[in-house]
Amino acid sequence: MKIVDVKPLLIKGRHWPRFPWILVEVSTDEGITGLGEALAYRSGGVVEGVNALRQQVVGEDPFDVEMLWERMYRQGGVLPSISGIEMALWDIIGKSLKTPVYNLFGGRCRDRVRVYVDGFFRGASYKPEEYAQKAVETVKEGFTALKMDIDGPLPSVHTMERSISRGDLRYTLDMVEAVRSAVGRDVDLAVDLHGSFNTTTAITLAKKLEKYDLMWIEDPVPSGNATTMAKVAEAVETPICTGELLNTRYEFRELLERQAADIIMPDVARTGGISEMKKIATMADTYYIPVAPHNMVSPVATMASVHLCACIPNFLILEFQLGDVPWRDKMLKHPLTIKDGHIELPTGPGLGALLNKEVTDKHLVE
């Protein structure tokens, strides 16, 4: 079998027009096409990166994933672009062997994948009572874990000095208290700070959040300095989660060695793909650190993440987007099945992410 083409597909998803969902189709001479996804995340060059990497893989055997990954990476390939192509290669292999991708990575450690809901608050104003109401509605749908942004539209949160005023600090605590009180103590609740704060501010806020028994605090400071992240992690009781902006095992190495995070959250659509995520998870397991994959784009990346989560022992929970585009569940011919806050494992060959072209063609970026 040989690869004959690599093509990016741009979809007007939830983040459009800031950036599109970038799907990647890899075609073979045996008529098998693989599908992957690359996370642009407000940065350019991903589509160009896919097109540039085309010459590195056309004519090659799609089964040679490791060799092709090293070739693309060593020649400076854009990591999200590599991720999308790598995902599609595993999809091809699974389809060719007529088995789910998780069977290619050692098989299942679990029969379903627990998810937490990010974006449960979409459509609400940044007010405690509205966030609380949205949280209650989400829990009634069967979800048992939520994540909320608390670096919201407050005047002092996005200052150049990365601090927060006393008034906005009190308001932030009111937001979290309202949601925690509304859903009770049996629901897991995480908060995301998006790296908005300096070290002192992050520690001050994190200590005040300890009484709400959070699942984690995400990116309390920018993720580029593992020593600083470790200082925050050592200072607070709540677990610290980070890693959505880190790429490959090489960037996670220092984070793990410095014990700078209690939970890591690499993203399959930007950190190098499924096999690279498996390597990162294996490294993390040597430090007994759980993995809660970041997942912010389309059902294609979600499907790839589900296969990964099925086969890693130290999986904790997977991010799932709520309040997305209304046609999200129609994007795939076989949508994800969610029950009681868990995604059921797909049983078909490959990733099981077959595009419903009647839907996606209506939302293509011209």
C-alpha cells in the first residue's frame, strides 16, 4: 500500500472565524482514506504545514508511522500538521487490518472513557447565578465532571502585570462558590486560568480556591517555565494541571522531571499525534502522574482521543465540548455515544470517524 495524497479540509467549526477546524485526509492507492485533525489554535501555518509535509509522505507505506513521524519532525514539520497526518495514518492501518486503533496500542484498559464538560456555561453571562444554572442543567444530563473558565471578562484579570484586583478576586471566588454550591460535592469541578496570572497572584488565588475541593486548577501561570509551575504546585493543595500548549515528549520531559504538575493534559491534535501521546503518557506513568487529554476541536480529534484514552493505564478524564455548533453530532456518520458522563468505545475499524460529507461540505472554508 502507498500514500497517494494528503489534503487539508477547513471546516467552519465553533471557533470560526478565529480559526477553522483543520481535518486531514490521507489517501492510498488501495482506496483506503484516513482522517485526522490538526489544532490551529489561533496560529497560522498549519494548513501550509500539511501541504508542505505532503511531499514527505506521498509514495510511502502508511504502515511506517514511526519512520514517517521522525522524518516530518526532524525536517521541521509544524507539530499540529504532523499530528493530523499521523492520526490519519493510524486510521488507515486500523481500516486495513479491520480493527479499532486502540487495539494497535495494546488494547483496552477500559470499556468507556469518562469525560468532563468544558463550555457548559456557553450562552450564560459571566454571573454566578447564570453559571450555576448552566452547571445544574449539565449535571441533569448525566455528566459528573465540569470545568469552568475563571479568567473571564473582569477588568483586572488580563493586565500586563498578570495580577488581579481585590474586587475581581472576590468576584472570581463568588463564581466558583456558586457553581460548587449548585452541583454539590459529588460532582468533580475544575477551573481554568489560561496562564493569566503571575506567580504570586496564582498562589494567592489557588489557596483561596482550596475550600471548594477542586479536581484541578489548570494553567495557573504560563506553561513555559516548569520551575515556576512547580513552585505553584508545591504551594497549594489543589492538583495543578497543565500541558495543552506543550509539544512532544521532549517538552514534557522537564515538566515531569521537576514534578511541576500533578496532572498533564497534552492534546492529540497538536503534540504529535496518537503514538506521541502514548509515549508522553508512558513517561508520565513513571512519575505516577495521570493524563487528562486536552480536547477543544471537532469530533474527529475527540474520536482519536477516545482511542488513546482507552489504552493508557494512567488515563484520568477527557475534555468534552458542550455548547458547540448545532450540527456537531451530524458531522460523523457514526456519532460518539455518551451515557452517564462516559463515551462508549467505538468498535469499528480505524478511528471510526467517517465524515458525513453532506454536512461538512456545507461548512467548508472556501
